[in-house]
Amino acid sequence: MTPYEPDTRLIELLMKLRNAGITDTRVLSAMERVPRAMFIPQSLQSQAYDDIALPIGLGQTISQPYVVATMTQALALSDRDKVLEIGTGCGYQAAILAKLCRRLYTIERHRPLYELAQQHFDALRLHNITTLCGDGMRGWPEQAPFDKIIVTAAALEKPPQALIDQIKPGGLMIIPVGPPGKQMLKRYKRESDDTIAVRDLLPVRFVPLLPDIARYNEDKHRTGTDKNS
């Protein structure tokens, strides 16, 4: 068995996700084909297929598989979709999205994670992903609009207007909103140019959505533990 070859633990995880309400077979298939073990430190390999978040450095974590699956299923992706992800992290969520959409644009504010994620995408030959180290709160106006947007950090009160403006008519955005301890995963659907429908999905815990590219000292010394990506 290779270091990243799935085993019976993956099958058990997929069954657990299905029992928990993840019924989209395309989402489950993508999670089966993306080796989560590749995205976590060597010291945590024994927990690769546990349904828990795990640290990946810089105060960030790779999300609990159930949260990844829930956010991905809520996007209702098709192979024609152009998707924007805010918060690449180690690249696990992005790799799953890339299996399900036409094109993925993903932004990470921590340069070491941005570089690590790109290595993962190259190793998995995911050629439909375009990466950027930048300010995710601005979105990616040069590539907008997007069919779907997913954000893996929590807006304090409401999503940045720049992200809402970059959703196509009929498109969706999945984003956690709220202060620490009171965050709710929400779905925003653009029903018309001036009408956005909002639906609550799941209580969650994410690090705050922050502007700008992380400074070196912030990258090196930040000690938060709840980034889901």
C-alpha cells in the first residue's frame, strides 16, 4: 500500500457521510478519489480518514470531511460551472471541487499554504485549477462572474459585497457568517440582479475572513486553530 492509498477507513468514512445526509454520489465519488492523507502532515497520517479537522500549520486546519462534503453538496456543482474558492488552505477542498466543476479559481492569503497547495494540485494533475496568493475579500474581479463561490473563512456580519457582486444570476455562494461561537454556514442564491435569497445550512466554526496577504510574522506566529479548507 502506498502512503496515500485509501484503505477500509475511507470506506467507513464514506458510509458515515452517507448516513449523515451526504447523498450526492458525485460528491462522495470525488472524496473517494482525492487522497486526504496527501494533504496532512506525516505525523497525522493515522487520522487521515477520521471525521475530524486536523492542523496543517500556520494556525490552520484541513476541514472535517463532513463539513467539506456538506459545503460541496450545497454548491450543487455541474461540470459546466466556473467556481471561485476563497481560502485554498492545503488544497483539499479545492481538489474535490476540481473533480466536479469545469474551472476552479482559488485564492489563499498565506503564501506558504498557497505554494503547498499548488504542489498538491501538480502532483494530482489537476489542470483545471488556477491559484492566486491574494486578498480573498476582493474576490477575483478579473475572472468574474462565477457560477458558484465557496468561502472557507467566516464573515463577521455579512459576506463582502465584492463577493456577492461576483455571483452570476442563478448562482450560489456558500459561506460561514457570524462571530466566533455563533457562526452559521449559509447559502446565498442570486435570484435576480437585486434579489439574494439566504438559507441557513449548518452551525460551524471557522477562522475569520481577513483582508490582504498575510504578513510573514503573521504566517510564522499566528496560533489560531480552526481554519477549514
